[in-house]
Amino acid sequence: MDHPRSKYWKLFISTFQLSACTFGGGFVIIPLMRKKFVDELHWIEEQEMLDLTAIAQSSPGAIAVNASILVGYRVGGPLGALITVLGTVLPPLVIISLVSLCYTAVRDSVIVSMVMAGMLAGVGAVICDVVLNMLKGLTKQKRLLPLAVLVLSFAAVRFWDVNIIVIILVCGMIGAADTLLRMKKGGGEA
Amino acid sequence: MIYLELFWSFFQIGLFSIGGGYAAMPLIQRQAVDVHPWLTMTQFTDIMTIAEMTPGPIAINSATFVGIRVAGLSGAVIATLGCVFPSCVIVLTLAYAYYHFRGLALVQGILSGLRPAVVAMIASAGLSIVFMAFFGQRSLPAELANIDVIAVGIFIACLFCLRKWKLHPIAVMAGAGAAGLILYSLF
């Protein structure tokens, strides 16, 4: 991070590019952000990115917008957050403004739908790749509890249609209880 | 005052949609079709289709679309502002709290409980997208015969590029779009 102005510019350009590429729902931006801010720029740590995702996920509003506010705040304070929101909102604003001029043509276009079908498969692969990396990180801890939480939350969200807020609250409580128990035992490293 | 109405409607959509785009859809329908005469039901369905085809969050896309139809470009900007305003306030507060208190052991504990849950949610969302690409629906269908072979091929090729050659996700997605255009026009 050399010059503060170039840092803000980089923030803006990064979020602008990421937002212009998030097809298929808000979650797609998480792997892209991870790649950009954790792997490439080293502005955010691996664990921290998961924490930010949890906050973005459980706050109201679009996940992509929430996640970029968090990243912007982390890197450049409130001004950084303002810049990343702008970077995230501008691409859809411009694209939809243009599309609204001829939206029936876009809606019925065979070419657009073929490109979209290909991209959807690509997006699926991007998310799979990130999930595999995240699973590797979790299994490295060699503890049973995180894996149990993982499997149960997956079942809860996928098969039992449990509200996301409920899952977040319950898992937070499990984590807190686990830490308190370990501290009582005098494990120390918790 | 149309700008105020636009701002307020999308402020509510931004405030009450928790858990991403699919939670926002019914709220958008309520505000833009039922409460205000901004969109017909057909237009609403169209904008949902277009929101899926274009990048960006569904709520922002529809805010822009509705705003521009009702009050031109400035309407689009006002509606978008209304949509992100609640996020800005709430998420900034949480961000401040997170960076202030994350050193505490108890907060660390809570966060360590959340991390695997976040991975599970991303995995589930990813699975929905993969099923959508392969079968055109978000869950595994009863009969697997209708599988889209081209989509499966693109998926496997993309995953290989990502894991083996560590290509950039954006490059992979662009390649997937190009591959879709070529393969679907050929077959």
C-alpha cells in the first residue's frame, strides 16, 4: 500500500471489476473478493474473509454490497467503504440503464441466453473451487466440532429450509460455548 | 414527490431483504407492483429475468430499472441510493464493532462457530447454481436424463483450469461464456 490515493483507486477499480462479473447471485462475489483481496493484494486474511462473509450474509441488503462495504472499511475506513459501495453499484446501474432501453430484445436474445448458460456453469465451478479451498482450511484444524457444524448447517440450509439468521445465531452460540468450556478446562490456547 | 417515494420504497426493500437476492424478490414485487403502479406483473417478471442475465445484485438491478422507468436516470440513482442506504449504516456499525472487539476470546469463539456455517451456506448456494446450470432448476431433479451435457463439460473444464492451472476466476467465467456461445450454437 504505497500512496493512499492509489490505494483508494485500487479499491474502486477492484470492486468495480468484481461487481461487473458477479453473475448468478450475491455469493459469487465472495470467491472473487477472496481471490482479489486475500490472494492477490494480501489486504485481508483468510479467516477474516470468512468473518466478513458471515457479517455480510446476516445483514440486510445485497450480499455483494455488504461485503464490499466491509472490505472498503477494512482497507480504507469509512471513506474506503463509500468508494467500494460506489464501485459495486456503478456497473449494474450503468448496465441496467442501457438494457432498459431495449430490454425486450435482451430478454429474448438467443445469443445472450447461450452466453449466460455457459457462464452459469463457469460460476458453479468458481464457487466449487472456493468451497474446496475453504474445506481444506477447516479440516486442517483437526477438530470434530467445526466439521459437525459444517454438516449440520449444510443440512439446515439445504434440506430443512431453516432461516439463515437462526443458523447464524445457533452457530455463534455453539462457538461461544465451545470457547468458554475450553477456557474453563484451562486449555489456554482458546 | 416521486423521488421521495422511490427512495422510501427501495429503502424498505434494502432494509428487509436478509439473505440475498431471492429474499428481495417478493419485497420488490410488493413495492413496485402492488403498492405503487410502477410495473405490471409482466414487466416485473421481465426485470427478474434480466436481473439474472446481467451482473449485479437483483435489488440494485431492479432499483435501477424501476427508477429509470418512473423518473429517468436521476430516478435510477435515487432508487439505488435508497436500496444501499440501510446496508451502509448497519454494516458499517457491525464492521466497527467487529474490528473493535474481535480480539476478545468470546468474540473469537463466536466467530469460530460461524466460519464452518458460512462455508456450508456458500456450498449450498454453489450447489444450487450447479444444478441450475445442469438441469435448469435449483435442486436435483427426479430423473437425471435431462442433464445439459454441454454445461457439464464447461463446468468440468472450468474446474480443471481453476484447480490445476490456478487461472483467474474472471478469466474462467469469460471463457465459460464464450464456450457457451460456441457450443450451444454448434449443437
